[in-house]
Amino acid sequence: YTDIVSAAHLAAYSNTKGCTVFEPNGYAIWEQMQKILDEKFKETGHVNVYMPLLIPENLLKKEGELVEGFAPEVAWVTRGGSKELEERLCIRPTSETLFSDYYRTVVSSYRDLPKLYNQWCSVLRWEKETRPFLRSREFLWQEGHTIHETAKEAQERTLQMLDIYADVVENLLAIPVIKGIKTETEKFAGADETYTIEAMTYDGKALQSGTSHYFGQNFTKPFNVTFQNRDGKQEYAYQTSWGSSTRLIGAVIMAHGDNRGLKLPPRVAPIQAVIVPVAMHKDGVKEKAEELYKKLSEKYRMEVDIRDQYSPGYKFNDWEMKGVPVRIELGPRDIEAGKCVVVRRDTAEKIEIGLNEIEEKLNDILEEIQQNMFNECAKRVVEKTTIAHNLDEFQANMNKEQGFIKAMWCGSAECEAKIKELTAAKS
């Protein structure tokens, strides 16, 4: 995993312990995800806002479960310049308290509801063990925050956003997910209910890929977020939050990557196809490659590799490592024959296509790659999902091959803890 992150120039380690540098290749993938998610959020009525980075300690303490849940991960600012602060400031691990404090000032009547907000930002959590994208101290994410007139409306919004996450991960990232509700032990601190989408990695591990929380009135009561309802009475509002992060880049690597490097689904790939001219020193090759690039880039996210310091073989490996879904090879003989060679990153299949057909056929190839990558992951989920009727079977299944296990569960936190202790498996 870390070899791919490094070799594909997705991220680099920094001298700030536990924090990584997002390199252009990695950030470009996040930009694609961000673009799609932002469109989905706005289609469902949300608007973007931005809250402060620093949270006064008194605000964080207002919701007891939240402060207790995040206490081990919170970083504190205690000095401003050369002066000790009168009150410690927390660097946001999440922003529920700031949104709740804000709602208190802008909501007074049912006519002010709902408030449908989203924030793109970074957060800081003092993780002990870190891995690029999957778990770092500072990471990029979006956190949606909404507030509603009724519990029903808030609960419906919670599930609607979970469905959006599932849709984006399955249809954009080509990764099948399991949707479900978290247990009392695993749910978000301060939530009534937490819903999650879980993906499966190449080696059979589960990866949380997005969560949506229904808070009920757990934040609106301590923050005194009330409104005059339709009967003229004061009532506490109902709240949700939901989030996904740059962990999704880690999900793509862990679900699709192979020994040749990164493998990107075409719908999220910043570069969908790269043209690599062969024998570029020969007359007309470079010019024809640039002409083809200009034509295709009107419809696709394209690159043309005209670096003269590297051999075609080096370039082939380089673009494979970076996960570009399609490589188009174009040499003197190809040009003479009026064709090019298309190489698929997912299967390594080589296809000869006429230059007069490539614009149309490239779309079909990219869609085939997208579907094939999803199918490969879905097949793995089926193969690595077993059923256990008792704890002995559960342990045997886990020891034989790591994966998802379906089992009955009594609902007891003690049983859940025991299973985790014996097998390291979480619900």
C-alpha cells in the first residue's frame, strides 16, 4: 500500500509527525471526488459554509458524550503568541459544537427550518498510528450538518445522505459497499443512530467509507437550539451530520491496486487516457499525437506524454503505476495504417482501433473498464463472505481467510467485545 502511495506520487511523508503532503496526483483524485459529491449535495438542497478551525473548550464540553468520545484525539492550543490563553482552544476534530452554537443564533421559528449545510475543510485528530489517506492526524473531508423541524425529517435526511455516499462509492469509485447501522459501542459519540457504508479491501479487510448520524435532540438541548413550532410552542430542533474524507483515496488503492501500482476507475481518474507517441523522433509522430490529444481532450480527461528524456517503455510503466485507465500508443506504422493501439490498465488487453473511430470507441472502453472493476470487487466480496453459526465457526472462518462474516448476534456489548478480543473483528 505505502509503496503505491509513494511510487504513484499520491502523498509524501512530512516532518510534521503523522501528517502527509498531498502530492498533485493524489490531490487531483480528491478534486474529482469533491466535484461529484459537491454536485450531489447541492442537488439535494445543501449549501456550503465554513466554520472556525478553533473551538473554545466550554463549547466542546457542552455535549458530554462528544467530548468524552474525542478526548484522546483532541489537540489543544494553549498560547497565542507569547501569552497564555484564558481558555484552551481545541483544533476541530469535528464541528458539531460550532454548528450547534451557530444554529442557536439563526433559528427562532419553524419557518427558519430546515438548515442544510455542508463544509469542506480539514480536521485534526491525534492518532497514535498513521497511514497515508487511511488514517492521518490531519485529513481533508466534508462534513454535512442539517437541522430540522421534525424527527422524521431528520431521520429521512440521515438515510438520504447515506444513500448518496453508497451511490458515489459504487458508481464513481467502482467499489461495492454494505450499508448498515452501527452498534451502540461503535456509533458516533453523541448520536442516537450512526449509519455506515463499509467497503472490502483487496485482502478482505473492512474499510469504513462514509457515515451518517442522526442526533435527535442530543445537541440541540445542551446548546438550547429551540424554535417556535406550528402550534406556537417552543421546541428543540432535530439534527444530523454526515461525512466522508480522503480515506476514499485509500479505499481506491486498497480495493483496486495491484502489483503494477494504482488502478483508477475511469469516472474518478483525473486522467482517463494518456497518449504515448512511439519513435517520437520520426517525422510527424509528435505532431499526430498532439493532434489526437487536442481532438480527444474535448470529450475526455486526457494527457499526451511528449517527454523526450524517457523511453516509451519507461512511460508505459510510469502511467501504469499512476493508474491511468487507458494508454494509447501511436507510432509511425500506426499512423501509416490509420490506427492506434489502446491498452487497458485493468486487464492489460491491447486493442487496435482506427484513428477515425477512437473518439467514439474510447467511451465504450472506459465504461467497460468501470464496470469490470466493480464486478471484480463484487466477486471478491462474495468469495470472502462466509456464514458462522457459532463462535467456533466464526474463529475458524476468520483464521482461514480474512473477510466478512455473517452471524447472529444477541445485541450484547459484552459479546461484541468478546468477539473483538478473540478475533479482532468489529461489527
